Amino acid sequence: MAEIKFSSKAHRDFFVEMMGKCRKNDTYHRAFFYVMGIAPETRANINQMFDLKNDWIMPEGMHGGWQTSGTVRVCQLAFNLWNGYCGERQGDEFTPNDLFCCEFAPYFMEGIKIRYPEYCRDISASKNQPDYAR
């Protein structure tokens, strides 16, 4: 997998710190903490969203007074990458159209690549792939 792209130094520092605190270094933890580190608000409120001692997400944090439309998107994607969690649906707020319609979209894609490296490989590297660009 290529080098991870971070939105800021604070994002990278958060990711490194949280990976140092968690029990496992797997794609679930890496994707979760990467995505949760995108926004300053989610970094500041990580203890309302994840229980390090028990190693689980805390969905009740989705209702915190600090949440904005952008941070809700961050948390929804992070929870979904963690274990498929999507909460109670209130319409179409879990569709790519809604989740990715924000300034965090490029970093959301990085989170997906971290979680699913086996499916997010560089397709241009495949020599046996037909050229459909024409």
C-alpha cells in the first residue's frame, strides 16, 4: 500500500498516538483511527466515540452536542469501517452521495484504502487488464 495521506500534522500525530494506545495494529484499528482523526472535533472527542479499555466503538457519542454535519459523516464512516455499524437509518444519510458530499471526501477514500488494502490496489499495475479508455 502506498504512503498514507494525512489532512494535517495534527491528523498524523493523532493517528500515531492512537495506534500506540490500542491493542491491535490491524486494518480495522488503522482505518478507524485514521478516519476519526480527520476532523479536529472528532480528535478532541475520541473518548466519547471509542473505549480503548474495552476496544469498542461507542455509538451513543453520535448524539454529542459537539457533533456537526461534517463530524457525523466522519463518525458514520469510521464506525462502518470498524464493524459495518450503521446505526438507525433516518433516510439516505448512509449513502455515498451523502457521506462523501463534504470536504473530507479525499481522506474518506484513504480510510477505505486502509481498511480494504486487498481490494484497493493500483489497477494500472495490472498488465493483463484490457484498455477500456478508448
